Amino acid sequence: MSPILAALITVGILVGIYGVVAIALNFQYGQAGMINFGVVAYFAIGAYTFAILTAGPPSETALDAYRWGFDVNPLLAALIAGGVGVLFAALSGWPALRLRGEYLALTTFAFAEVLQSLLINVPAVTNGTSGFSNIVQPLRGSVGNYNVFLLLVSLGLLAVTLIIFERLKRSPYGRLLQAIKNDELGVTATGQVPERYRRQVFFLTAFFVALAGVIYVVWLTIARPTSFGAEITFFVWIAMILGGEGNNWRVLAGVLGLTVLDELIGQLPVRSVRGAQMLQAGQVFLTGLLFVLVLRWRQPKAGS
Amino acid sequence: MSPFLQLAALGVAQGSFLLLASLGFALTRRVEGFLNIAHAQYLSVSAFVTFFLNNTLGLHFAGAALAGVLAAIGVGFLVGKVVFEPIRRLGPAVALITSVGVVYMLEGIIEIAVGTGSFLVTLPRLAPVRVGPVTITFYQVMVVIAALVVTLLTAWYLERTRMGTAIRITSLDRNLGASRGVDVRRASNAAWIVSSALAGIAGVALAVLGALTTTKGFEQILIILAVSLLAGVGSISALAISAFAIGIAREISLLWISAGFRDIIAFGIVILVLIFMPNGIAGRTE
């Protein structure tokens, strides 16, 4: 396969994965006005649940620190991973969703940091800093090109997510969420309980984000704490704001643009380690600059 | 008893650093009305300018540190004026999201300038200070003294000077202040300068207390958040109590738990305070 085609497939897989997270985030922020700065936590929960459930028993020789591997069927494991994502949303949402605006942002951010810290510090469950490698790739032998297969799975999940959240957005339910975002007191006065709806949004989106996390680790074949830092949260946030929050298609365009930019920069030839560092640093700077400029000139209405 | 006292002393040094780091953050939160998480990057700016001038150009440490603080003031003021002021009216949530972009920009610049790895500011070796069973380094003592002096100066500036009064009025009600003849623009400028200077001093403290990495400044943000949320709004003494409480608790906790879990405690404090004590120990609302 030509390298260009391979790169395109990589972009497609990543757009599928990040697209799902971005649509979920867009539902939380664009529709319901909730700022989640810890979305990577739900992603990581899905990924690690899948990794732990499908892992074989720990081996003495490989210096495995984890104690339990379950050898669960991958499809079942993926579904359970989604469920555990919802469970974690319940656990973190119960306290966090009493808060609004930037305080919700902080609490979710803190939850994600706690989770990453736990991934490192509870090796009996997560295998510590080395995490899991050789993660099961279901149907590996029975499909032709595995990356093409993953591309289809990832875009399939994206399509399902898109359809569900587009329909929800246009439904009376979606309008109710919009009303809560714009005038919470008014909605309360009609006898509705906004907090209940916010919780529902949290649960529903967590399921899809966790599934995206599963595809992510199946693609990477490794799950390490370092892969689940705040960078993922902010990558998706930047893509969402760049595209234009509120509109799922524009958000996906933002994801596509940012992913392509990332891949292009990754393809640039570098001659030295220092050059690679500079390039990466330049990319970080550019991402931040884009973010600031977009927020400055597009001037979203949320939060005002 | 001895390890307990030793850890408590280290906690006091840690708490002093936290106080320096969160004073400016709290001032911005109060005056500009949003949580500027890029504040933690101003620490890095100052720390790396200090490192560069001291280690590479061989400047005296005091001069390097002064330049570091000035660099932090320059960056903080510029970002405040160019990035944050135009989006003031969009509310605190948009400002917070924007500050994430600033974090990335500054991180990119710092990494372009210094690369990655670990950096240690070379300082003259001075004898550690021994008080009874407790031994702490000369530089830790300096950080404690600096925190006390700087905090008292800040309190004096805000409480006793005309500009300090203007800053306090601006933080309470910008429009009312402006209509009563307070120059809120100048007060806001002064607040940006003071908070960035405080970040700069905290950055020098960070450089003195241990090895630097390019992400070390930003890694302080959650604990800065923990300190200022625990403190609540509007009281420097509450901020000091909260900084020392968290600093000492973090060190003493090493007696029972491993170092890896220490940060979880800080994050846990953020979560618990937000849920059960949203107004902090000062008990006032915004």
C-alpha cells in the first residue's frame, strides 16, 4: 500500500475516534452548556476497561504488575467498557454536576487528573506506567487489511453517534437542553429539574466516548497512562471551537482539519532530535495560537 | 517524632512556594473575574529566563532572578492586554477556555527555546540550616522568607495604597467604580502587573527548589487551584492558611502513603471543596 493511502487511512481512523468524542462534547457544551475539561477520563476508562478485560493472565517473566486479566470476548468487553464509562459518569457527575460554568470545568479537569494518577499508581489493576501492550485486535486474522477494517469500524461508530445526537438535538429533548442552557431558572419554573437532564447528558455521552476509547486502544495496541493526558481533552476542545460549537458538521470539519494538520506536521522530514523537538513545540504553539485567535474573532455566545 | 517534624518543615517550604504561586492567581481571579490557568506558565517563563541567564550567560543569580520576574511581568501583562481584555465581556467561561490556548502557546515557545529534558539552576553550595532535629536547605529558608515578605508587601499594597484601593474597588464592581471616578483601566493594568510579578517570583522559587522541566510550571496548576479554591475569595490570610495547610499535609502524608498518591490528595481537595465548601474557608461568595 502506498504511504499516502496509509496516511489517509490513519487520518480516517483518528477522525472517527476524535469525531465521536467531539460530537459528544459538542452535545454537552453546544447543546446543554456544560464545560467538560475532563473528557479524556471517559475515553481512558473505555480504553482501560477493554484492555483489562481482554488481557490474559499476568505472566511472571514479562514482569507484569497487574493481578487480574480476564480474557473476555472483545465484543462483550467493548460493551462493558461503554457501561463502565457510564458508571464513571455517574460517579463523577453526581458531585460535579451541581456546579456550573468554569467550576464544572475545574472539577471535571481534576477528575481526569485523578484518574490518570490512579492509572499510574495502582499497578495491581492497571499495570502502572508500562500499562498494557499487545492489546487484542478482534478478527485480526479474518479480515484482509486490518487498518481498513478499523477505519470502517471507527467511521461506523462515528455515523451512529452522529445520527443519534443529530436526532436528539432536533427532538423536544434537545430543545429542552437548549432552554436549560439559556435560561435555567425559566426551565425550573416550568417544573423540570435541570440537574436530572444534565446527568442524562453526561451518562449518554460517556457511553460513546468510552467506545471511542476502545477503538483507540485497539488501533494503538497499547494502553499507557501517558496516552490519556489533558492533551486529548484540549485537542478535541480546540477542534470543536475551531469548527464552531453547536453544529456537528462544522465540529467534524474542525476535527478533520486539526487531525490533518497533526499528520502533515508528523510527516515533515527532520534531521535531528532537536529538530523533531522544535517541530513538536512549534505545533503546540500553533495549536494554542489558533485556539486563541478563533475564540477572539468568532466570539461564541456561551457563558455570557 | 523526628521524621514528622522534618516533613512538616519541608511542608512549610512547600506551602511558602504555593502561597507565592497562588497569590497572583487569586488576584487575577478577583479583579478580572476568571480562572487564568495560564498563570502557571508565567512561573515557567520566569524560571527558564532565570535558568538561562544564570547558567548559560553566567549572570549573578540575583540579576538573573530579577530578569526572570521582569520577563514574567512582560508576558503576563501583554497576554492580559492583548488576549484577555478584548474577550472580557464574553464571560469567565470563555476566558478560561482561552487561557488553555495561552498555556499551549507559552509551552510551545518555552520548548522551542530550551528543548525538553531536565534543567538544574547552578547555585553556590551553602550549608543547610539545622534547627533542633530539622534540617532544611538554605534556599528553602530563602523561599519561606521571600513568601512572608512578598505576602506582607502585597497585603500592604492592596490595603494601604491608593492604587491598591482602586484595585479592590475594581474587583468589587467595575462599573460602579468607574462611575465614582476610579480609573479602572489603570487599576486593571496594575493588577495584571502585580499578579504577573507574583508569578515571576514564584517561578524563581520553583527554579531554586529543584530541577526544572518545561511542563513543571503547568504541573503546579491543580495545586494552585486547590489552594485558591480552599481559601475562597477575598482574603490573603485565608490564602496563606490554605497554602500552608495543603503544603504541610502533602509532605506529612508521605508518612503513610507513597509519593504517587500525594497529588491525588491535592486533586481530591479540589473536588471536595467545590462540592461541600464552594465558598472556601473565607466563606464569602463572589
